[in-house]
Amino acid sequence: MTTIIDFNLTQKMEVQENLKAFISKNKNNFIFPDNKWDDNIWNITSFLKNKIIDTKAKKVYFRSVRDNSLSKSSISISISEPLVDFAKAIFCEIMRVKKLAEYKRIIYAIQALEFALIEQKTSICVSEININTLNIAETYLRSKYKDPWNIAKNLESIINNIVIKKQLN
């Protein structure tokens, strides 16, 4: 009797476990105490108090690329599930290490990934990212922003330093 092992299925299961562990680690070590993980708007002003000069509130909006509302202070459509938890984990991971004052580029990079995954008509999950996804994301960034380079560098960093190294794809 022959046993057949489906390596693709095994690899997909391992990727999903890695992704769950990555999200869980960041959820359990949540660095923004004034917020709740499940909220789609985080006020990170107190976290950045040593980095910012002005007194204006610093908020992170986990807004979907499909959200066409005119209000900049609320979200009608959040980043698609399950990508939103990955986006929050990525944001926490990067901010824990770098404490960036210019944090919005991280969200813009995630939105580019969301757009690309929607265009590909695949599951809106980081495990579905491939080279075509990145090409679509690049085209999206070029069409949406005057200077897409900084956002693209954030996207590159997310892919190389987190997605690939932590085997989330």
C-alpha cells in the first residue's frame, strides 16, 4: 500500500499556524494600552509622546481600500478579514521595534496588498501573496500616490522582514 503525502496541503497548514502564532504573539503583547485590539481606530498619541512635538492626536485607521466615505475620522469599511488582524500585528511589530513618527506608510502598504488581493479575486489573506500580488500592489501605489517610493519600501520591508522570515506565505 502506498502512502501519498500532499506537501502543498502540509505547507499551507504550516503557514496558517505560523500566521496564527504571529498574530497571537502581537495580540498578547499589545503595545497600545489605551486601545483594544478589535477596534479599527487606534489612538497612539501616548505611545509616540517622545517622538511628536505637536499636541494633535495620532490615530491609526485600519481602513479598507474599498472605503469611499468622505469622513476621515471614521471608518465605514475596515481592512478585509483575515488581513485586518495581520495588519494590526504588522503595525504592532514594526512600532515595537522602530516607534515610527511616520507610521501611516505601514497602513498604506497594507492597503496596497489588500487592493492587490481583491484584484486577484483570492482570499484576502497574507498567505495568498505571490509575485503577481506584489506587481498589482506596485501599480496601485504608483497610481494612487505622487511619491510611492517610501510606501513601497515599507511594503518591501513587510514582505522581506516579516512575511518571508516568519514563513507566513
